[in-house]
Amino acid sequence: MDVWWPEAPRPARIIAVTSAVAIGYGTVVHLVHVAAAGLDPYPSLPDWLAAYFVSLTVLDPAAAALLLSRRRWGLVLSCAVLLSDAAANGYAHYVLDDADGITLDRIGQAVITVLAVALTAATPRLWSSSRLAVHR
């Protein structure tokens, strides 16, 4: 882990790598949904929300790869993906889902929210040791 952002504080590095792993996991989840059901893997969701979740099959791996390669765009994209994913899952699991109490989906949404806030908070510490350009 010391390979990534060697100048940044260790907690910030841990948050960044954990976020990249979580985003990578999200990639797999969304790809499995699309592979199993085609381009309409979320038929019970509003079209805009289903399209967002399908778009994560592209955005998630891009964010994770750019984040692990210490690109500033990776920080920006990863924060945007995690924050928007937390909001989208919050809407799906608290507004649209009529389940009561704690569910696995709601626990997952909470984890995404914590990572979104943590990575956003750690971004200033990671920014200065991130690479400016996509290619060097």
C-alpha cells in the first residue's frame, strides 16, 4: 500500500485503496446484473436510475483504475461515483423499497456512504501527491 501516494498520510492511503477495491467490487456486481438480465437489469427501477446503475459498468472500472494509478482525475471521478452511488442506492433502498428495518442492501448503501465521505475528506491529503495528467 505504501506504493500509492507515498507522501500522503497512511489513513488517507488506506481510504483510497479501500475505495478502489469497493468500486472494483461494484463493477463486478453491476456487470453480473447486466450479464444476467441484459440492458434492463433493473426493471422495477425508474429508467433514469436503472440507466445510472448500468452506466457504472463503465464508470466504476475507470474510477478504480485512475484512483489506483494516483491520477487526480481518479480522485475526482471516484468521489463523484461514490457520492452519486450512495445517493442512488439511498433512493432505491429507502424511498422505492418498502422493506422495513435493516436489509443487506441498506447495509451496503451505508458502507458506500461512509467510503464516499471518507474519500472526499481524504482527497486534499491525496491531491498533492497525485499525478496531474492521465499520461506521463
